Amino acid sequence: MHAARLDGFLADRDAWQASQCSIAKAMDVVGTRSAMLILREAYYGTTRFDDFARRVGITEAVAAARLRELTAEGLFERRPYKKPGQRTRYEYILTEKGRDLLPAVLALMQWGDKYLQGERGGPLGLSDDATGDPVRVEVRSTEREVPLEELRLTPNFTEEQARRAMRRTDPANR
């Protein structure tokens, strides 16, 4: 069976719900196509509003909404700049929180290259600038790449703490 191993109270999958799921919370922040493509462009060096809209191929209204959301979530910081004779405008600079999403975005790129681009693979390669070695995202321990069926999920809290958290997030208990 190709599945992760669930330890502790997680082993009884009918006894708990993933109500505090970090994947769901992350998708609430970056779960739109335009948000992910804006992040892609930021990783490639884009900082200015007009460039995000143009390079991602979205309307200014959508670009404004996504940049506002991503800034409110702390993935971007707005910094003022002014060209001579023009009004003050803002650049969008990735924060540490935004830069820390890079492995997730690269993992999506790697998956798309493998399964959606055909035999040739994706249009871009990733390499270490210092060595020229190819770069890829993988699930690793300190010793090796870990396949799904050898991945173990363990609770970071007690079963009682999990129950309390689920009661706080269950709409029926509000």
C-alpha cells in the first residue's frame, strides 16, 4: 500500500479530523492560480505591480487583489519608490515567509515537468548557481530520500489537546 504510516491516535482515522490541517491553511493563503504565478514571478525577480499583471497575464484588478492578500498574509512587503516626475508607487518584495514557500512552488513545477510536459520535460531547468549541479525538491530525512510508504506521521500534541482544538473549530460548538 502506498500511504504514509499514522502513529498514535492518528492511526484510527475515524477518531479524528484534520480540522487544523496546515495544508488547508496554506491553501487559504496561496490557493489561487494567480497567487502562485505571482509568487513564481517574484522568485524570478519581478517586484513592480505592472510587471506582475503583465507577466502573469491577469487584469490589474486581479493583480491588485492578489498582491493585497499576499502582502496582508506577510509574504510580500510593500516598499515605496518614485521615478522622477511621477507619483510614489510601490514595489512588492518577498519576505522570509514568502521566500520559504519556494520549495512548495518548485515541487509543483517539478511535478508539472514530469507529468504534464511530455517527454521533453519542462521549459526550465534548475541548477545550483555555485556548482552547476541539478536541483530538485524531495522528501528527505538527514540520511536519504523517504518514499511515501516509509513516511511516518506523528501527532505534535496529545489526543486531548486535539479534541479541544477540534471543539474550538467545529461550527456546531460556536
